[in-house]
Amino acid sequence: MRKIRIGSRGSDLALWQANHVKTQLEALGAEVSITIIKTQGDEIQHLSFDKLEGKGFFTKEIEQALLQDTIDLAVHSHKDLETNPPEGLIIAAVSERENPADVLLIHPKAFEEGAFWSLKEGAIVGTSSARRKSQLVAYRSDVQIKDLRGNVPTRLQKLVDGEYDAILLAKAGLDRLKLDLKGMHEVVLDPEQFIPAPAQGVLALQIRENDHELYNFMQAMNHEDIQSQIALERTVLNRLQGGCQLPLGAYCPEEGRLLVSFAHEWEEGAQWFEFEGPHDLEMVDVVLEALLTEEEDED
């Protein structure tokens, strides 16, 4: 097997993910290197995701490097990937799924025993995700939402410094980095009640479509059951023409079930839906009909 060049963002979490894949490839006998690539999402830190134009904020530059043959493999958080891939690129494999839940980290001064989520009334909560905002205001209309950007350690430090009473993060990222939470109170939100982003907790391993040798080599790493589940989640996102700006959660906890949270604007607060049936395009049609019927009823 030839040497494999991995492209990755330079954040602690992205590099953890790239090195995780590197270790797996090396165990299969490959020689692997990692190249750090800066993306638009890394460059623009003053805007929340719902105010950024376009899609693929954390992936486009890495995908361009793939197409230009300066790297062979891109390791992405699957939830960051556009659902319409650039021509010439494919997902060769997907990883196991880490815990897909979101976590509410609460500063000790905002912790209140017996309160919903143990969070004091009127707390300032940090997140830049429209999906998280829409569910947060539906559950806790009393809180104040303040945009939060930066890598995971930076966000945690802002909480420790008292800029926020609480922040929302992905459980998978915290687990992968094994961060010291510095006395913060951790509330893991049930993913069947606070719905994750489509494919949250899963890594996407992207290559050039014509690189058949690498594709075949990587099939030993692919998790087909996870691939099937997240395909349903991401198809709903695709049909709604959404990205990071869309207040949509979609989670398939098991074959035959799909949970969705959705809002047209996050300020409206999320609505929740549950669907059961075969994982196919017919289920996606049922989901879209329910969401669009909700929109017509509101109009």
C-alpha cells in the first residue's frame, strides 16, 4: 500500500480524529502522514453559523486539496459535511458512532439543584448552533442565548472565565479530548429528547472517487450499520436543503426509528417528531410531509 496523506483541520479535536484514523490505517499496514489545512470556519470566528453564507464552512478547503491531489484522504466530522458532495469525491468509509448526545456544561455559580437541567433561571447559555438554539428556547424560554465560537478547549475556557453560565457542546468531542472540565457541572442531554445533528458523533473518511485502490483498502474500516442510520438522517437534511444554519436535528437511534426536531427559524422554538418504518426514501417522504404540513398549519 502506498503512503496515505491525510488532510485535517488544525484544532485539537480535528487532529485527534485524524490521528485516530491514522492509527487504524497503520494497523492495516499503511504508511500515513497528516497535513493541516485551515478552513473558512477556522478563519471567521466572529459570526455564528446561522449568519455565515453558504455551506461547508469546515470542509471546502480540505475537499479542494483532495481534488488537487495534495492529500489522499480527508477526515471530517460527518455532521460538518455538505450532503451534496463535490463532483469527484466520495465517502469511502464511516467510523463507529461515539455518544451522539449534546452536553450542557454549567458553571458552579449557575448550578441550581432541582431546576430543569439543574440550570438557574435566566442563565446565559453559549451556543452558535441554530439546532441547539431552537431546542433550548423550546425547553427553557427563560434563558438568554449568547453566540459561542472557537475550538472546544477555547469554549470551555470561556465558561470557566464566567463569560457564560452554561455552554452546549457535543459529548463525542469532550470524550475524545478527555478534557479537564475544571469543576463544571455536566448534564448529558438524552439524544432522544434533545435531538443531535444528523451524523453527530461519526467521522467521514473522504477520498477521490477514482482512487479505487484506497477505497478497497479502507473497506475494513467501514461501519455499514452506522452508514445506514446516518444516511437516513442526512437525506432528511439534504431534502430540506439545509446545513449548519438550519434548525434541524435528526437522529436514528435504531433501525426503524427516526427522531426529528425542526424549526423554520430558531427563535420560534423546535417542534419534535418521531417516525417508524423501513429506512428508505419512503420514510424520508413521510418526514418531509409532516414538517411541511406543520409549516402550512402555522401559515
